[in-house]
Amino acid sequence: MPARPHAELVGRADELARVREALGGDDGGGAVLLGGDAGIGKTALVSGLAERSAGHRVLVGHCVGEVGTSLPYLPFVEMFAGLDARDRDLVDELVAAHPGLVALVPRLAGAARGDTVRADLVEAVHAALTDLGARAPVLVVVEDVHWADESTRELLTLLFTRGAPEGVGLLATWRSDDIHRRHPLSAALSVWSRLPTLTRLELGPLPDTDLRHIVRRAGSGLAPRVVDEVARRAEGNAFFAEELAAAAGAGGVDPGDLTRLLLARVDQLDEEAQSVVRVAAVIGRRVRHALLERVAGEDAAVLRRALRAALEHHVLEPWADRGYEFRHALLAEAVSDDLLPHERVQLHRACADALLDDPALGTAADLARHALASGDRELALTAAVRAGDSARRMGGPAEALAHFETALGLLDVDDPEAHRVTLRAASAANAAGRPMRAMTHLRARLAGPAAAPLERAELLGALAFASRMTEERVDRLALTAEALSLLDDDAPVSLRVGLLTRRAEVLTDAGATAEAVEVADAAMALAVEHDLAVDRADLSSVLVRLGEAAGDPGESIRRLEAVIAEWTDTPDLALLRALHVLASIHLRQGEFRAALEGFEREHAEARRAGLEASVFGVDGRAFAVTAAYEMGDWDLAVRLVADAAAAGLPAAGFAGVESAGCYVPAARGEADAEQLLASSRPFWSEDGRIAVQAGSAAVDVLGREGHLERMLEVHTELVAFLRDLWSVERVAVEARLGATVVGHLATGLRDRPADDRRRLLEVARTLAADAATVWGEGSTLAPPSLEGEAWVARARAEGLRAEWLGGTGAALDPLVAAWREVVALFDERAEPYELARSRARLAEVLTAAGDPGAREQVVLAREVAERLRARPLLAALDRLDARPASTSLTAREAEVLALVAAGRSNGEVGRALFISTKTASVHVSNILAKLGAASRGEAVALARTAGLLED
């Protein structure tokens, strides 16, 4: 088969121009996501772009598709390794300026101390590219991101989100025909596609004219009829067209079978070259020369001839300065699949032996893959654990988890090593934000052969820890009690302190404050005695919660700030937890600025530790949104949600952030209640906070829009769900939910006939009483914060308002006093939106009482509503402004009003008073105008408010 010559790029001039323009042309700067089917011409376009990027520094990295090769940041490792080979002094300079880069430079990675902090690595890559771009234009290419490891996807998300540094063009290619709904890249693509700084381009089929040009070039001397037939069969795919043309030119194969076509190119090689190509296919799509030389076992001269033939026939092509790559992934797959089973096993075994003898030839992940494929379970196990440890050190917990799970699959259930690997897998799962995965592994191990007492205690403690990060019902009291009972006098101090900490947590959750303090103090004494810094931070979080429960949040804050200030180690889950607890106390106390800063630091430390996807990393984002909302910086809350969307969080993690932000569109009149419920409900069981925030926002929207029956239905469902989820009789959010629902019921009474009004009023009475007694006698909840006190007061005030609007003859003085108390509490909490809503309610009752102070309340509320763009609240204030403070009706109008209040139509009013229907209608219109009402129902309610009616 004739060699395929390097030739000009065919048929992609427009696409190439668009890519170059999006990447900043000669100056560099910009980002492009280039997609298309296998063989459609993506790599050719990239090559053409590189050739036309004179003066650019070109950095290329590839993702690989070999199963089990999960080295974090693989294309960036390749990129910086290539740069290091070309300009070592430059790489040394970059690493000196940005130490986080060291893990990506193979020459230096072995000398690194400790685990790599993921955020440091990510920041180092961005900073290094910025430095390079300042020297000269840079083109960064990451090929085949459909095979990218999770850490690489996250790094690309950050680079795309921030936008390319000045002078740097970022180009990523992906194979669109490989992507399906559950593909790992699918979620990232949906995020990337929304970024305004990223240009997305998908290559379509080539036109027939261009295909014929390719066919004539690849199959010299083909008859026009054959050229047309080959172009038709290729269906716009350049790679297929070349292979079909080459096959037709050789006259050896029916061009309808692509696999046979691919192998036909290999069959044209002599036996020596074919043998080398088969070895290369087993090694992978890209092959280091040193490893190929070692495994092929050929004389140097023979190997040289074989490689030259493979290169000339374009079966293999040069891969930077490191080795070779198959011209196309499909070609490597075809050669590997064509091997006899025993040939494949033997070659994998040879690869494993070579890597075992000289680890510099590959990675632990490579060794694990080849050992597994060769049937060497023991070696595969050892290598998988090493690969997991390596991934963890590089800041890739998701990749570490994959390797540890591979190792677990190789272990017998009664193998003692399974215990150690299970704990590592659980730790990696927690760090990757997958606590349910951690629980699955721990439970499987606990259900297996009986473990030694200390090992079982470790597993139980790990299960108690992981379960606290989920909403699953777990009897953590029983878990921790059993774990502690298994310890003997020789048990490691760190294990004892850890289990005591877990025990103190669950006692705190159960409301057993006195016992929790006793256990936590005992643990703290051991931690201090043995200088266990991590355990001290963990314990401080527990003791702070206990101090807050005892009514001394100030002391709790001081203690926790002291622990955090003394922290000098790399951030871990203990520090993140301490930061989260501290910020949460500030939030509950209404110290929103301090809370916002605390949650933002929690998120920043999570990124720095490579734990951005962990529970605390996600919660840091979500609670920062909540703090921004409650302090009245709604535009910031919206930006934080948008940033989270661009960060490519797991679906459940983003749902938590999005639910925290849903109060803003709800309050601005931009939310659809049913959509809020539909989008959040799949995640309620994973995080009860999602149910609380999305559910309460939906309840508020439904009530405001007058869908009272649906509002009551959702309220009942939500409360029952939360009580069941958390296995409690009452939940604190019932105060807020109840106050919200009663308020909308009270407003809705205005437009309801008498019978319906009486029914809804009874519902409102029940809900108001329930909401006001959430922290009543016998409650197992911790004492209410200032926020809780404010919502309880509001529930009582809304209950009184419902009685007043329901026509029960409720006096105005207690109602005014109740709403003044609510306003005072929300003013103390400094929560502007809820304060403004409360002022609107106070203005309503002051207006009815003829108190001129109503105007001041409206003005203050309007100032906030306008700043926040809370349109529904503004509309309510407009109605208050239009409403007269007092009204004088004629005797006849009073008679008409009494009949309207009884539900009579204009015709029925006319017959009862012996006047015409038209005259009755005129009286009703005059009444509405005098009362400032928009409807008959509202007129009746306002008349009751003004004391013009008796029910």
C-alpha cells in the first residue's frame, strides 16, 4: 500500500480561519472547543493550525483511552514534559515561580514532598501559561478530551471559565460520536457550552469536491468512477476516504469493511514491522520509544527498519520527541483487536515486566493496566494501590478512587489487605464529594468476613463520618458506641480520639448536650496530650457547636478562630469543617458579612486542598450564596450561582448552590414554582437543605400568585418529607414555612366567599399555632437563633392578621404591636428583604388604624424593594400607597356593601333593595373607588379592616 504523503489541509479553510480568529490570530488569546466524528479531520485541522502559528510556542497534550490509565492531568503532564525536553531552563524558571507546577514535570515530580494541593497545581498552570503568554504567543492544545481524566476536565473548566490568559490560545478537541448522556464529558460540555469566552465549533462532513481531492491524492491513478464511489462511501469523513482510496488503489479489499481496510494498511508492512506495530498497539495509542524497544525485543537495526516502514506507511507517526503514535485511534484499536488472545496476554505481560524492571518507562497506572490484562492479579493489585496513592498525591481524588476500586475488585473478601484499601477508597470518595460511595465500600467490608476488633472499629468510625455528609438514615449512636466498645488499652490514640470525636458529634445531633461535652472534653485532652493537630481542629468544631447550643455563640466563635489561626498544615476536611462551623455561627447570628467571608474562605481552602467537590467545598459555595441573599447583595448571589454553574460541579452539588440562589428569582417575580420543584426534587434526599430552600421558595411563589390549595399541598408534602428524612418530630424551618403560608392565606381571604373564608381561616389558625410552637415545651431542637425568633414572631403576627382579615372582629392594637415586634426582630437581624416585607405588613395595619406612621414604613420598605428589584413587593407597596386611610360611605352604599359581603351579585343586591341592577352596579363601583379596592372581595376585606362591616 502506498505511503500517505503529508499534504495541504483540504476543505477546512473556513473552519481553520474561524479557529484562528477565535484564538486571537497572530497575537494569541481565546479558547475553542473543536468537536467532530472520528476521522472527520480534527487532528488535521490542529496540525494545520500549528503550521500556521509561526512565532507561537505550541504545547500539545493528549488524553488516552486505555482502560485503567487514570493518571490525573495526563495531557498537561505530557505538555510540560515536552516543554522540559526542549527548554529545561525555562521549565526550572516556571517551577521556581510557581511551585505547584512540580507535579506536572516528570523530571521533578519525584522530588516533591507530600501530597499535591489541587488548587495550587491549578493556579500554577494558569500562572505559568500567563507567564509564557507574556513572553510570546502560546497555543495550548488538549486533544481527545472525550478520554480526559476528571482532574483534567476540572482544570479545563477553570481555564475556560477564567478565559485564556493574554497571549494564550486554548484549543480542546473531542470526538462527538463517542458522547452519550451518561458519558463523563457530557456534564462538562454542557457547562463549557454556556461560557461566553469559549467558541464551540463542530466539524461536519466534507463536501464531495474536497473528498474527491483527498481520494485522488491518496489513491493515485484511480478511475473517475472509482473516485466517485469511494467519495460516496466515505460520507464526508476524510480518514475513511483516505483508507478507502488506498485500499482501492491496492486493489486488495472490498472498501465496505473499514476494519479490514485499516488492517490492510498494516498488512502491507513486512513481518518485522507488523510485529513492532502489534507491540505498539498493546502498549496504547501513544508509545514511548524506550518501552517499545524493551518490549519488542528486536535488534536495534531491525527495530529501526520496522519503525521507518511503519512511519512511511503512516501506520505510526512521530509523537513529539518521546516516541510514536498511531495515525488514528481506530487503527490502534483494529490492530489490538486482531491479535490472538494469547498474543495479547503475552504482550501485556511483557509490558508489565518492562515497567516493573524500570518504572521510569511508564506510570503505576500503566503497570496496573498491563498486569491486569496479563492475568497477574497480585501485580495488578499492588500497582493499582500505588496508582491510587500517586493520584492522591497529585490532587486527583476521583482518579485515586478509581484505582482503589480496581484494587478492591482484585482482592478476595477475606484478604487482610482489603481493610486498608477499603479505608483508602472511602477517604478518596469523601474527598471527591461522593460520601455515598464511601458508605457503599465500608458497608460491603463490614458485611464480609468478621474483622479484627480494631479494624471493625475503624470501619464503623469511617461509616459514621461519611454518613454525616449524607441525608441517609444511619444510627450513628449505635455505630460509635459499638466502635468504642471494641477498643482495648493498646488501641492507637489517634483511633480512640477519632472515635470519641464521632461520638461527640452524634450526641450533639441527638440533643444529648451534657454527655457530648463530657466525651468531647475527654477526646480533646488526649488530642492535646499527644499533639494531634487535626483531631484538635475536628474536636473544636464539635465543642463550638455545643457552646452555641448552650447559648454562648461569642465564646464559640473565639475558640474556633483560635484553632483556625494556629492551623499550619495543608487544608483538609477537619479545617474545612472548622471554617464551615464558624461561618455558620456568624450566619445564624445575622452577621452576614462575616459569614460571607467565612464561607468564601472555606471554598477557597477547599480548592487549595483539591477538595472543591467535597461536601464542604460545595457547601462553602452554597452558603456563600445564602449569606449574600440574606444580607441583601442579590446581584452577588446571582454571580456566585453563575460561577458555580461554570465550575462544572456534579449535578447534586450544583443543585445545592442553585437552590440557595432560588430565593432571588422568587422574590423578583421571575421564578416558576413548579419548575423550582421539578428541578430540585431529585436531589431532596441527597441534601435536605435543597428541599428546604427550593421548597420554601416555591411555597412563597404559589401563595403570592394565589394558588392557595397547591401551596398547602406543597407545604404538607415538604414538612412531612423533612421530618421523615431527618427522623424528627419537628424541623426548625416549619416556623418560616408556617409564617409564609399563613401570610398568603390571610391575604387570600379577601377574595373568598364566606364558607371558603371560614375554612381557610381555620387552616391558618392551626398552621400559625404550629409554627409559633416549633421550639415549644418538649422540643428536641436547639434553642432558636435570632432568625428563628423572628420567624416565630412573624407566624404569630400573620395568625392575628388572618383573624383580622377573616372578619372575626380582632382588635387592631394587638395586631399593630405584633407587627412592630416582627419589624424590630428583622431589623436587629439586619435582613433587608424580610424586614421590608414586615414593614409592608405593619404599614397595612397602621393604615387601617389611621396611624400616619404607615407612610414612613412604606417609604422604608420601598427603598429596599427598589434596590433589590423585588417587583412583587413593589406592587404590594403600590397598592398600599393607593389605599385611603379612612372611608365614608353613604347609608345606601353601606347597605349595598353588606349584601356584597354576603356574596350577593349585583342583580341580587338590586332585588333585595328594590333598585335596578344597573343602579346596584353603580353603587358597587363607587364603593370600590372609595375603598381603593381592585375587586369586590378586596373591598369587603378593606371594609372589615376599617370597621365598616360586622361579620
